Amino acid sequence: MQRTDYVKKKKRRTFLRRFSLLAITALTAVLTMFGALRLYAQMTGAPSLSVPKASVFLDKDGKQIGDRFSAERRYWVDLDEISPFLVDAVVATEDRNFYKHNGFDYRRIAGAVLKDIKARRKAEGASTITQQYARNLYLTHTKSWKRKINEALYAYRMEVFYDKDVILEGYLNTVYFDHGMYGVEAASQFYFGKPAKDLTLEESAVIVAIAKGPSIYSPIDNPENSKKRKELVLSSMVAEGYITERQADRAKAEQIALKSREWAGAKRVAPYFLDEVWKEAEEILTAKGRHAAEGGWVIRTTLNPHHQQTAEEVITKWMPESELQVGFMSIEPETGSITSLVGGVDYTTSPFNRVTQAKRQPGSAMKPILYAAALENGFNPLTFLSTEKTIFTYDDGRSTYEPKNVNGKFADHPISLAQALAISDNIFAVKTLEEVGYKNFQQMAERLGIETKFQNSPAIALGTTEATLLEMTNAFNRIAAGGVEVEPTAIVSIADADGKTVYERPKKKGKQIISEQDAFVMTHLLTGMFDPVFNDYTSATGLSMRQKQTRPYAAKSGTTISDQYLIGFTPSLTAGVWTGFDAGKQLTDPQDQGATKKIWINFMEEVHSGRKPEPFIPPEGVNGVIVDVETGGLAVAECERQRLVYVKEKDMPQKLCTDKTLQEQRVGDNEDGSFNLFPFSFFD
């Protein structure tokens, strides 16, 4: 009996020693494992949490007008910009112990392992939010033990180096919600047409339900599955104490109003404009030492939605059903802000931007640049030149050039610069170039932003040098700005994914590139194309638009055999339009030829509608004087064709229109002067 007790005690002691040794060994192994895991985490450091983020474009008022993303449409938002309902729903459904564990829920893992063993395959998931986030960032969704181990290692490193809220925020911004939407903000905008911060309880439950299986629980493709999963999410929230039974019942009964059709049907706003915005942003960010590829940029643009919509509408209305193409833009003289831009008839069929990429001959739209140079070199609006048929020689007499006017006629008598510009006389322009010189013309063009090098040929006076519509409209805009070097821009500011402003448009004024006086004199000269008082052997070129005109415009048209231009401005807005064929086909159809002016005048009238007409205000050193159009002399009652002209003080006329020395300047028959005067009040 005693020996039996002794044997039992000895066995018990042996068992206890062995158990203790085993326990110590196991504990040591566990501690070693965790120590090694900690050492591994410290050595490898914090894993990067960066993911592709869509960059967002805003119009001038801060409304989103588009986005740009590399592979995943994702709008990153902070945790406090997400509805609390959605945050609670995710934790309750996906990982109720999220704020308690260190990346792993051991009880769920143990249960999942048992089920996997019974099924003899990887069947049951037990991933925490941290593990799911790690998988979204670094791994595939293939079910394997290798992937699971890597997932665990990444999750542990994330828990070591990042706060719980950082992990939860990242998870909510990386989950896939079907239909190309990544993250809760993109999902919220797609399914419900609202930001994630405004989601209701039932809407939050629908979105969280999708995360379990995007293709299975999409409310669009599988509404019944979505409804059942939504109810499960709400029940989980009740079980975890986030909401009451009453709230859950009300949310379960609530009908969901999806907005995905509106998203699918929404047309991308101003696609040509947004392409240019991105190019400009790339240049700005590179200069700042940043890379556009980082994504997540919030780019506030200069786009005026009313201007853009109006431009698109008038183009749709007036462009004929032919192969005719169009380029259109508007820009503010004071700031250089591009308020609208249309680079072609249809972006989906041709993203080629005819505003910024197409170089075409502007024709007579180039004449204001020539005459701006002339004003600096002794010319004024009352400079008269004879304009009969002329053959010009150049290239040291080796070449000749014989310009013609559009209707094949000539004035056969001297006309003023003011009249020559209004009726677009070609002989006057070429003679002006001879007087001014190629160098002065080239330099003026460069100052006004036209980068093309001119050939030494008389034809360049008539706009045979190719330029983009952007260059030409910018040149007119600098005249509208009073001769200030205003740079065209499509961007107001850029903020990065963290909300930090990395760029803001400078507010400093540009340098004076032509005198304010010459800029104004040229501006007023450009009002002449709408005034029938200048009619001669041909009409002022803007009379077809006059019937629709309700305010003063300064503008110039340009016509070649294959291109139509019209660029002009009010004191607050410049607009330019080009029409033509991409392949250089000639313009012969009257509908094709008439589109440019119709588009321009309709746009300008619509965007200025309801606003008081803005006068062009002369600066100091410029005086207005009413003159006789035929002679350039001071007008009296006997001279019927009278017009208000602005000149610099030194150029004020000194003789009356009845002075015989002025009368003798004209050769040939005079017009009868029966035309109505353009309302002087427009130009006071």
C-alpha cells in the first residue's frame, strides 16, 4: 500500500515536472516568437499606406466637375468626413473587437482553423479590419496559407506603427464596392449621389453590406441579396449597442433611392478643358518638386460653369451637320482665367484639342497685332493710305505679291486706319507692314504671346502665319487688359491629399507690354467692325452680328480659304472661336462659313445677359473726337459720315472736315453718307 502511494506520488511529480517544463518551453517559444515578430516589425519598419487616389477638379465655385485616376476611382476622405453610422456599421459587422485587439482576433482565428480542418481547405475567413486593410494594400485575394501568413505579418506591423483610427480610415478608403468604386466616398457618390459624411443609417448599412462580397451584394445587380445583408448589418449594430431595435426596424423598412443612373448618365464636364488643367497641373507640381502621379490632388479651376454650358450649347446649335470642326475659349482680361474651353465637336471621337494644339492661319484676325505695332511707330486711327490695286515687291526685288480683298474690289482712294480695320482692307495692311517693318511686327506678336516666327513676306500682314487659337485669343486678351502681360491659366489652386495647399495662383499684376494708351486706341478701333458708317467698297465685317448686339464689343474676324476666326472682347471677357476642317478642306458651303460669327455673338450675348453694358473707359492721354470718316477732319454739319474716334493727345486732328486740303486726299466718288451712326453711348 505504501509502495503504491509512493509510485503514484512519483508519477505525479514526474508529470508535473514534465508539464512545467513543457509549459515553460511553450511560453518561451511564444515569447521568442513575439520577440522575433517585434524585432521583425522594428527592422522592416512601418509599411507604406499609400494607395492610388483620384485627383478631383473643381470649378471656380468649388463644385466638382470631374476627376482623374490611374486605376482605381478613389476619393480619400478623413475619418471625421465619414458618417458615424457607416463607421459603426463596419466595426459591428467586420470586426467588433477592433479597438481591443492588436491586429488579430484569436478566438475567431481558432474557430476558423477548426472549420478549415473539417473542410480540408481554406474555407472560413477570420480576418480583422487590420488584416483586410493589409490584404487590400499589399496582397491578392487568393485563399492560401501563404497569403494568410503574409497578411498577418503586415497586419502586425501596421498595428505597431499606426493608430487604430488611421487603420480604420485607411480600410474605409481602400475597400472595393463594385462598379469601379474604391473607398466609401466613391461608393457614396456613386450609389447615393452624396458625400459619405451625409449617409443615413440605412444607406450606410447598404454600403457596408457590399464590402462582404461586391459582386454578390451590389444593390444594383442583386437587390434581394443586398437587402438581406443590409438587415444583417443592422442587426449586428443592435447586438453591439450602436443603435436601438427601433432604429434598426425603421432602417430596414426604409426604401433605398439609388442614384447610380444619374452617375452613369452624367456627361463629363468640359473634357477638353480638364485635359489642359491636368497638363498645367503637371507643370506646376513638377516646379514645386512634387509629382502629379501621387494623386489625391484637389485642383480648383477657373471654369465658369455658365460660360462652359453656354459655349457648348451655342456650338451645338450653330455647327452644321458636316465635318466642320470648332475650337472655342473665353478668358478674363483682368486675371487670365480661362472660363470656358471647347476643343472640338465631340471629345469621345476626337480628344485632339483645336484650341491649344491646332496651328492654323488666322487670316485678318492677325491685323490688330500689326496695327498695334503701327500705333507705336507713328500711325494713328486717322492715318490715311491709298488702297488701290497694288503689286508689292520683296526679297530684294526677286519676288512679287499682289493681295486682293475678299470681294475682289479696291477702294481706289485713301482710307484711314480706322476704316481699313473695320472693312478689313488688305492693301492697307500690307502697306502698313512695309512702313512698320517685319522686326517690329514680330516683336509685337511676341509681346502679345504669339510664339510663331514670321517669314519675311508681305503675306504675313494678312495672317498667313500659323498660330493656335489660344495664342491669338491671348493676344487679344492682353489688349483688353490694357496692354498688360496677362498669362492665361486654368488653375486657381492645388491642394494635396492631406489638404495642404501647394499652389495658389499669384495675384501680382503683369508687366506693361504695350502702353495703356495704345491698347485703348486699338480697343476702340476694334469696335469699328460693327459700325456701318465705315462701309465703303465693302461692308464693315461685323454687320451680320449687329442686329443681335446689345453692348459694345471690340473684335476682329479672319478668313482664309480653309479657316474662319473671330476674336473679341468686352471689358470683362474675351472670347475666340475658330472653325475649319481638320484635313485642310476648303470652306465653300455658306453654312460652314457662317458658323463662326453666329457662335461668337450668341455666346457673348448670352453670358452678358442681364448685365449692364460695360463701356470701354479711355485712360489719361487719350481723347475722343468726332471726325468725318471720309477725310479724318473734325466733323461739322456739312460732313454727314461722322464717327467717334479715340486718339492720343498728340494725334488730335486740327482741321475741319470741310477743309479743302483734306477733301483732296480722296480720289474717286464719295459715298452718299446715308448710313445710321453706331450709338455713341456705347463708347462714352
